[in-house]
Amino acid sequence: MQWRALLVAIPALWSTAVTALPNTPDLHIRNPEPIPNLEPKSSTKWTDKTLTDPLWLKYGLNASAEYKYFHEPGRDDILGHYDIRFFTSPVDDTARAETLTHMIRAYLNFFNENELETWIAHGTLLGWWWNGKILPWDWDMDTQVPDTTLAYLADHFNHTIVEYTAPDSREKRQYLLDINPWARQRDHGQGHNIIDARWIDIDTGLYIDITGLSLLEPITEPGIWGCKNFHKYRIEDIYPLRRTSFEGVQAKVPYGYDMVLLEEYSEKALINTKFHNHTWFPELQEWISDEVLARLSLKLSTDEKQYE
């Protein structure tokens, strides 16, 4: 396996001291009237919060002017899982599955080799629970990192392009590690930037969503971590992380993965053997699509008739 990380020459948006804000249109006031000389009703002085906001002072981020950083070509189950900058057209199921598999392997290898902490989450964690693989109907994948790792990624690896060659192939694939400038803002804000970073397949636009976890309320909720999309976790359910494998590569999962999955998806997700037009076969340790089962059934029926 060959790796090469190239730092893109464009400086990271949130690593600069001040980022230029969008141009403000000129305001034209017709027939302005004199402003009356009004006495203040109280002695309290108004102060501009941006003057003391570290996000503004250090990174040029004005919370009242939050804009969406990551964009997708659409909002449905297909188009909503591509980064619009690298999207040309949707790929078929075979190409999607192959792309996602190589993408998560490259991601986990990169984090392992650079000693960066990450673990698989949400539907990706559910796929690991069943058979250590991506759920065959998934269009993207999810991972999580602590906020300290998120900040380190922004300062040292933002806009890194990673080249990856699978052991059984000569084809080189490239991935962009892109940290959202609004990842420093650790609250929900206006809801435009709940995804803190992405690992993007440059060829197709398919991606891995990376979200950071932060300590929410040290005084009122000690030991409770959360992301910007209101998912909450007990720190003892996350740490110590368990070492495992996912898609044949070394990976990590939360210590209390069962509790995490139960709270997010309920018990049904762990016992239902039919979901999203797929059936679980424990003998094979695989989810098989109903379409494949129908073709097999038809073939068996045809073969039996030949021997009648």
C-alpha cells in the first residue's frame, strides 16, 4: 500500500487570523429624517459582542452571518450524499460499494498512521455490529473525533490530499480531507454546519462525514459529550475505545457500542433481519438484496424444470 499526503497550497480558511466576510451591499436611504436626541433609558452601554468573541477575533467567523460550507447537488437519498464540488453524475451500486470500501480503508489507515483518534459512528457503527462491513444500502459513512483532534486536523492537515492504492490494484485514488471553517463553533448555531469535516473521494464526490464531540456543560452535565446535531453520549460509553477491524482494516469503536446503538436506533435495528430491501443470512454473515434473491429463486426454478 502506498501513501502520499500533499498539502494544498491554498491556506486553510480557519487557520488564518482573519477571513474576509462576504461583501455587504450598499444601503441607500431616501429622504433621511433627523434623528431625535433621545436620552438613554438606562445607564447600560451596548457593546458589540464580536469585539470579544474569540471566533471573530481569531478566525473571522461571525456567528450571526453563519453560511453553509459543505454543499450537495440535491437533498434526496442519492444526490444528498455527494459533495457538489466533485460531483458529475451518480455512480451505480457496484461503483458506490467499491468506492465506499476503499474510502473507509484509506481514512482509517491515514488516521492510524498519523496517530489521530477517530472511531466509526451512526449507521457505519451499525454495519460493524452486524458483520464488520458497510451496510450495503448506505450511501455515505460516519465517523467521530474529539474536539481536540478536530482542532489538530484543522491546524495541521486541512486540505490535505491523500493518495491511496489498494493492495490488489494499481489504481490510485485520491481523497481530500476538508475541515469546515465553522468546526471551531461548537454549538448548533443556525444549523448549517453540523458536519465538521469530510473525507471526500475526489473522483466521485462520495464522502465520509466527520463530526466532533465536545464536553457540553461541565457543571450541569459533567461527563456528557455531544455533537452539533444534538447527539449526546456518556463519556464512559465512548472511552476507552475498543480496537477492532472494519472492512479488513484496524479501526476503533466506542466502548459501550451496544448502548450507543440502542439509544440511537432502538433494539429493532439489532434484531430485524429484513431491512431496506435486504435480508440477513447468519450462515453467510451477509445482507443479501431482495433483487439478488429473486434472481437466484428464478434460476433455481428454471434449473428444476430442466430436470423434470
